[in-house]
Amino acid sequence: MLSLLLLLLPSLAALPAQDWTNLGGNPQRNGLAPAGGPTAADLLWSNSADFSIISWQPVMHGDRVFTVRESGFPQNGGAANDAIVAYDVDTGTELWRTTLPFNGNTSQQWIAWIGGASGGAVYASRASHLQPQPMTALDAATGGILWNSAAATQAFAYDGCVFAPDGDLVVGDWVSLTRIDGASGATVWSVPRTCPVSGNCGPAATATALYIDEPAPGGQVITKFDLATGARLYSSTLMPGFTDQNTPFVDAGRNVVYFSRTQNNTLVDFLFAFQDTGTGLTELWRRPVRWTTGHEHGIGPDGSIYTFLQSDEFVRLDPATGNVLDSAGILSPLGILSPKTAVDQDGNVYVGNGWASSPSSDGRMWAFNADLAQNLFTLNLDNPNQGGPALGTRGTLVVCDRFAVRAYRSACSLSVTLEGPGGGPPAAGAVNTLAVDCATPDGRVLLAASLDPNGTTPASACGVSWDMHNAHERAVTADAAGRFARPVLVPARLAGRQVPLQAIDVASCTKSSVQLVQF
């Protein structure tokens, strides 16, 4: 089995496996990152070169972090007063900065925003509500303009975009949903849609589908679209209420779509779970939650959902029932809560309170272990707004506030991950990306997989055992950075199975934790 699972495809280049590509971290917008994050406030670097009146989301692609720093609002007839800046993920050194072209007319163009980064490009725009503008692709290495999209969008920073498996970007605004060719900027398709408000209208995606929220008589519904064609497929049952300012998020492995439909009315503020059956969206459960805006939720490796209750408790929910499994207690201060969440491969959770302006020093980011029993650390921030957390390359946690862009990283520990097409969940019958991180540079690494996660199997080196029964080994070599990443073809017959993966660093005789992969 392993010889097929780890079948290298020499015609394909190694692919990055630890990017934080867009709002919500991945196309599903569920905050789950294929990396182990910091367990203490271990500051890697801080770049305070640019004070920013508003803090904007960081995205991570390869060895670079990208964000917008805004010294002031764009001036009619004057300067844009913002810049897109690229930083080295390991040192915080500024690699380049560019100001997206600005025509000086603030009724046509507004603050530059980044939709995401993928395939060697950063995608940005000056569009906003009632101010349609193209998406612009920038070279991730240099900041140079690659293309402007044929289609215009009215999306803004709070809508964002997501990526298809082939690198195309999909942008949702309050009137349309548009797929743009990632290589050329050509329009693949564009379809009309509705949105309850003028912002937070972006989609969540799987490898084959898109999900958005739309208004309906008496409330909202979740609607599914075909990713390949843009065809409208079907909608959920009604979620009662009037409006909302959140975005769906998805657990593709379970075919479940979640949506926090809240409007600051405890009678109708609920988190909904819908099962996508292939022919419809069936409600599984709903539970009361706190009113939030621009909320990017987190899903753990085991499917647990992290959110806030109406009591201001931060909790972990059972994906099957919506019942509370664990609670971190009441978090404070929260302010006008617009949480951003990241979850690492070990289940550690990082959640920021977003917009904190009264006073701005009330910004926070809390880190917890998976069952929320331990507060690993807390960061005090100055109005982080959209500024993370983002979790990506080599387990780097990036947080932005008005005063700085900061990165945190704990001592590196050996890990193995499998990422599906386009940064999505692992998929059988498709090319996935297998990665090992934090190995001895240029060292030998053993990899193992099994169809039985229970029990142990002796390893061929170091006198240790694999934490799985009937483990099958294969040896690979890490690069000079201690990393191994290759495309692998996962056999279709593994669909519906759980496969444990583990690595052993032969030079240090250290063993990674088991990564349980659901196909």
C-alpha cells in the first residue's frame, strides 16, 4: 500500500504544503493549517517599519508573508497612502513593496487589499462596494504586475477570495461570483448571486464546489455552486433572521458546511451545520452562538468546531451534535467581536478578537491546546482587525496590528503532512502533496503508513516503533532546510479510509506524532 501512496511523480515539481493562502487559511476557510504552531510566545521577528491605521490580513506563500500597510486613507486627488509589502518568513526582512496603481479618484478606487496568494502570485485589488475594479496579479518574487483581470469585482478585503485546485481564484461580492484564470486573468465564468449585506460575501470552496450565503424570505440560505461551471446547484433550508456578516466554512472530509448566522439578536443567532448529500443541504443541527462579524472559524484535525457562545465563552463543539465538548471560559476583552482563528496540525488553537478600538489596546490573540484546558500564551495587540492569526510555513504564526507585523515560531519539531489538491483536504484518486518538516538538514528520514492505526510496528532504525500496526516504511532524504516535499498519487481505493502517517529522523532518532489522514 505505501509503495503506491508514496509514488513520486518525477514530472511534477515539489509543491509548497504549508501556505496560508487566503482569509480562513485555505479554500474551505476553516482555519486548519498543515503545520505545528508555536506553543509559547516565541518571537521570531517583529517588523515595525510601517504604522498602519488599520491592520489587514497576512497571507503566506512559500517563504514569504504578504500584507497591506496603510499609513492613511487614500486621498481624492492625492496619494493612495498604502503599500503591499512582502517579508521573509524566517527573518522579517522586507523583500519588496509596491503601491497598487491608484487613479486619485476615491469614488472609483479605495484601499488596496489582498485576496490571497497562490501559484507564485499575490492577488490584490482596489475594488470595494459600488466601486468595481479588476483583480491584479503580482509576482510573489518581485511585486511586479503580471496581469489585470478581465472581469471587475465589487469585493473588498472582508470578502477575500479562494482558490480552485488548478490555481484559479474565485471572488464573491454582493452581486456576483466569478472564477478568474490564475495564469492569465481571463474570466472562466461569472454568475449572479445575492448577499445579505454589501460585505463578507466571499465563498468557501472544496475541490469541486463553492458555498455562499444568500438572503431568502424570512432569513438566509446556503447555496452550492459547481466550481467547474458556476452552475447553481441547490440551497439549504431556511435559517431564520434578517441579516448577517459572516462567511460559510467547510469540513470537506465530512461533507459538512457550517454557517454562523448572527445579527445581534439572541433569538435567531445560531451556528448551523448542513450535510451536503450530493442532492441537497440537510440541516444536521443548530446551536445558539455569539453575534460576530467577519468571523473566520476554526476546525480541528478531529473535526471539532471552535466558536464563541452568547456568554462570551470560547468553546469546542462536537461536529456530530453541536454540543459543547470543552470551554476555555469567558474571554475578555472582546469588543466588537470579529474573530480570526487558526488551528495547527496538533489541534492547538489560536484566536484573535479582531476589531478592538475602545480602546485599541484591547486587541488580543489567545493560544490554547485542543481541549482548551491550557492557555498556552496570550498576545496583547493594538486593534488587530483582520491581522491574523495566520499559520503557515515551518509552523510560523503571523499576527499584524497597527504598530507591527510579528512572527512567532517555537523550536521546530519533526512533522509529516499530506495536503490535497489546491491546498484542500487529502483526496484519494488524486495528486496530493506529502511533506516532512524539521528533519535534520540533508538527513535520512523514514516515512511510514498503514491501514491500521492501532498497535505498533518495529522501525528499521533507532530501536523505536511506529505508532501503528503493520506499518510500511520508505526512506527519503530531507533538503538543506530539513524539508522533504513531493507530489504523491494516492490510490482511489483509499477513499473513505483513514491512513496514519508518521516520520522518523534517523540522525536524531526523533519520531513525529501520527498524522491521521481521512480520505
